[in-house]
Amino acid sequence: MKYTVAVRTLCEFTAKLGDLDLRFTPSATALEGMAGHAMVAARRGESYESEVWLKGEYRELAVRGRADGYDPDAGRLDEVKTYRGDLHAMPQNRRSLHWAQARCYGALLCAERGLSELKVALVYFDVGSQDETALVESFTAVDLRAFLELQCDRFLAWAAQEAAHRAARDAALAALPFPYATFRTGQRQLAESVWKAAISGRTLLAQAPTGIGKTVGTLYPQLKAMPGQKLDKLYFLAAKTPGRGLALEALHTIAEPRRAPLRVIELVARDKACEHPTKACHGDSCPLARGFYDRLPAARQAAVGATPEDAPRLDRAGLRAIALAHEVCPYYLAQEMVRWADVVVGDYNYYFDLGGMLHGLAHANEWRVGVLVDEAHNLVPRAREMYSATLSRAALDGVRPRAPATVAPALKRLARTWNEITGHQQEPYEAHGDLPQGLVTALQNVNSAIADHSAAHPEDMPPELLAFYFDTLHFTRLAESFGTHSLFDVTIADDAQRDVTLCLRNLVPASFLKPRFLAARTTTLFSATLTPMHFHADLLGLPPDVAWVDVESPFDASQLRVQVAPLSTRFAHRPASLAPIVELMARQYAEAPGNYLAFFSSFDYLQQVADLFQSLHPGVPVWTQARQMTEGARADFLARFQAGGRGIGFAVLGGAFAEAVDLPGRRLIGAFIATLGLPQVNPVNEQVKARLEALFGAGHDYAYLFPGLQKVVQAAGRVIRTTSDEGVVFLIDDRFRRADVRRLLPAWWRVETA
């Protein structure tokens, strides 16, 4: 069996040496890169061939790749690299990598076309000046072949190890038993649906009740499908940290070493993985960046282990231990190990963001991937954030006084354009039907000026200017795809117009997400709250043949008493609601002492009720969620919920404690939900409502009702976690009596009105 490797992967494995160096240098955008490659090709003769696909074999390796161009008349192969600034400032180790790739392509070309010699050119294209610098060397086919074989020899031992791992992995997964004696009620139905979607290459939207074991019920069938579908990777994407933890636990349960040699890696945010947060990411500053690529091979081998039995766990702690033992950066070791992992557990943004690393790697390496999206009801708001951009007038005014002379004129023109946009605005908030072209042009000029200055003076880049540059780049990139899925709005927070925000706000992320679903072999999105299906299909851009399953609940109505308290929690009525809510909570606690969660629509509302409750019932233990709690503080909050304990935890609906929290048995016996969960009525949400009404004909439901009720059901789902649990949920708002609201509550609930 041949092990297939791309030229780029081969060279990055064998030819990367020296320091990790992530000092900011302006680079071409993806569009500029494509335009640069096209420009180089257009300057060549009629016989010039662009994007030449090549492949060859050496011993157990099949090597493939795409050369940028070949001119048969000149006998020259081009490897094109786009850049900005001073070419002489490019690190030598990067230049060496480029030469390695070019020579490997040259060897494949000579073998495929029977050439005895070849000119190989590194063509550096400056996207600013559009000038080319060609570094040309002549090689014999024998020399090029010898170079390629040297790289292959360096890679062969690893390739043999990887091929053996893949064969063992697939054999073990094909025979993998379910980790428990039986499926839970509903879990088998979920697993069968995921399996069918995986083997047919479809997208599945799976609604399954909280507590049936959705994580195991989706991971197990997807792993079983990997061998038959020839999947290279499985991506498990979570909205929050607890979701990653549950996935890692489930994977360990499903595929212990004696069951399947499965490499599972956890990706964490850079700021959480960094060992030296005060140091810059380059060898002159950080000791873990110095010589990174020289020490990487040993760290990489340690990460996969000599045998499946001694392979370490590659979660956050495991990767950190390996990285520090080999004196390399944990964050970038994790990035490297993604290439050699079977399952990657990380946040949504690693795949769905504009620059999502996992999507980029899958595309570049032509991986066949399966994707599992945990708590998928969160993908709509998270994707809206990913595909939105804001610019602050305070940030612009803050960078102008210290701006370099070469950048100041472009910033001045941007300020003038900004004033033209806001000068006639009468209201604090205003939405525009179109994106002002003058703004886009001004931002493009700023981007070019900053990039050119940084390329010429890399050490003279104020941090605040760099931060502003990243904001303008993101805004400009999204502006290129502006359409009915987004709106441009301006918010003025003060009369002097010093606190002004320009926002390119995404409302419907479907057009951005659709290509990501199509890029995966199969995707399953699962959650307890995906009703109604059409809401998610419309906003997420799911394929027309998306499958749907609504898994039967294993719970019985007798386990959960659901009672509506017909009070009004509308903003205007909240002062009058405080005393009745406190009375209701105290009465229930007196009747059945134990642990409860109480959810409110805001921190202010939460604190008002908590203060009154404590003053009237000081004997009842109370603990409250605070704004911006640390991971430790959140853990302490949840630690109060002990079996046999007593007290009430006050939390915000939709926050950290309203979903992905598992408190089975007597750890939690009830919940009070004092809100319908509807987003606040404000000018922004009214614009969202109007746009969604125009697109889908259900503006209020899409903007307010569906998102609100999802939060309510998620919060209530904390109470019943197993088939032996019993509890109570109070829905505190008179609107819970409405038929359109009741239809969005779980079918197995029996709702009573007090």
C-alpha cells in the first residue's frame, strides 16, 4: 500500500528548520495571492501552463502536488510566492522551504515528461508594486530526483509508521464495540441516524433530548463509519469549553488503547496555551520559539508514541507536558499534530471562521473529513459574530497622533469619509441599505499604507496601529462579500460623535457556512433544541437534502413537573414581579428543600431578585453568577451543587450555566425560569426582524421567538439528566400559556398552569 503525501506536506516535514517566527509581516490576502498568480501567468507566453498537477512514486510513497507554472519553450518551472515589502527581509529558513518545494515539483515534472534538465525559478511577486523577482537555478533531472528521494527518505520512516497506524486504526474502528452493555432509550435511534448520514455522505440535523448521551451517540457511529468512508479526520466542534471536555471523556470511553489506536487532539485558544504571554512569538524573545523546528521532530514522535499502547493523551495537559519536555511551544505543537491526528476536538471557529485552520488544512491536503457540531443551536449566533466586523472611531482617533508619516494621510482620508457618513445622522442608531463605496476605498487605502510601512519598517509598528489594521482588514474582507445576508449600521453613543461604531453586521450566515458543509464528507449538527428545523436550515445554509431526526425522549412526563406561573416579566413590569417571584421560589424551596437554579434575562434582574430573596429568607443559601467569571469561579459555582445539598444558584439565561452543565440526581432538583428568553427589543434587533421577514416571511419568530425558547428549553434541560431523575421547572411568564409558545416546548412535557 502506497502512502500518499502532498509536496507541501513533505517539505514542511523535512525542510523546515530553525526558529518559529511569528513577528507580524504584511502578507498578501487570499484574493491578492490569486490575483498575483494570475498576473504572473498572464505575463508568460502562449505555451505557458498554469497549475500543473504532478505525481510520482518512490518506494512506498506516492507524492503529488500542483506546480504553479511551466514554460516548455523556456524549459522553466515556476514556483510563485506573493509577498509585500522587502524581499531581503524574508527569513532564510522560509526561503529554503520554498526552494525545497520548487525542486520537488521539478523532479516530478522531469520524471513525468522525460526531461533531462530543467530551470527551476522561485518567482516572488510583490502585490504592492506588482514587480517580479525571479531566482533561477538550472538542475539536471538526476540532481532533482536525488533531492526528492532525499526528502522521501527522511519521511519514509514516519510514513511507514503512519500507514501502519492508519491500517490498525481502521481495523479497530471497524470492529469497535459499543462501550456500554446497552444503548439508552433514544441513543440507538440517534446513532443509527448519524451512521446513515455518514455512509451516504449527507448532512444531518439531529434533535435529541438532553441526558440521553448525545456525545457518545454521535461519536461512536461516526468513528465506526470512518474506515468504510475512508475518512482521514473527524472534527468534533464545540461551542464552549464543557463541550470539549465531554467529547474528550466520551472518546476515551469509546476508544481506549485496547479497543482502538485513536489519536485524539484537543485544540485550545492561543492565550490559554501560551507559556510566556509577555514574550513575542519569535526566537529572539521566546525560548520555546527558538529552534522550534529543530526540536519539533522529537516532540512530534513523542506525541504519537512508539506504540499505540504508550501513546499519550493529546488533550491540553498532555500536549503541554510533551511540549515542555522538548522545549517547544505547546500551542504550535498542537497545530502541527492536527496533521497526524484522527480526531480533532476544538471550538467552532477552527472550522467555520473565515480563516478556519481545520478547513484550510482539509482543503490543502485534500482530506476526507467528517464533522460533528455539538450544541448546534449555538452556531447561528456564533457564525453571525464570525462574519461581522466593527470599527471604532475612538480607535481611529487613538492611532492618528502616533501614525507614521506614510500612513497619516490615509487615516486622515478615512476620518473624512467617516465624518461624511455620520455627519447627517439624526438618530443614535441608523442602518444603511448599502455599504458606502467611499468607506471601502478609504479602508483599502489604509490597509495598503499600513502594510507598505510595516514592510519597509517592521520594527516601527505601534501596537494600537497593528490592532486597528487587523480590524480594518477583517472589515474590508467581509465588505467584499456584502449582500442581503448583512447590513451596515452606525451607532453614535455621544453627542460629540467621539464614540461612534461602524458595523458590518451579519444576519444570515448561510452563504458563508454552506461551502463548509459541502467541503465535508458528512456533517451532523446535534442539540436538544433545533426546533423548528426550517429555522436552522435557512440560517445555516444546510444542503437541500439535509436529513432530520427528532429523537424520542427517554423521559416520562411523571419525572418532571412543569408549571407556568402567569406573571409578567416584561421589562416594564419587572419591579412588580420581584416579590411574587421571591414568594414562589421560597414556597417551593420550603416544600422540597434541595438544590435549584434560577434563571433571569439579565444580571440586573437577577441581582434584584437575589437581593430581595436574601433579605426576606436569609436562612436559604444563595450563590449568584457574576459578569465575566473565570473558569475557576465557574467551577466553584457548580461545586455548590452537591447531592444532598441545599440552596439556590442564580444565573443568567443563555449564560455559562444554562447549557452543557450536567447535574444529575439530587445535585439539582428544580429550576425557575423567569423570562421567555426573547432578545431585547432594540433598533438592531428590529433591523434583524425586518430583514428576516423580507427573506423568510417570519421576522418575529426568527429574530425573537425561536432563539428565546431555545434558551428556555436548554435551561430546563439541566434538571432531568437520567431516567431516574425527578424534578420541577417553573416557567415564570404569562406568555408561556400561548399556543405558539407551547408548540416550541418538548413534546414529552406536561405543562400545568398555576
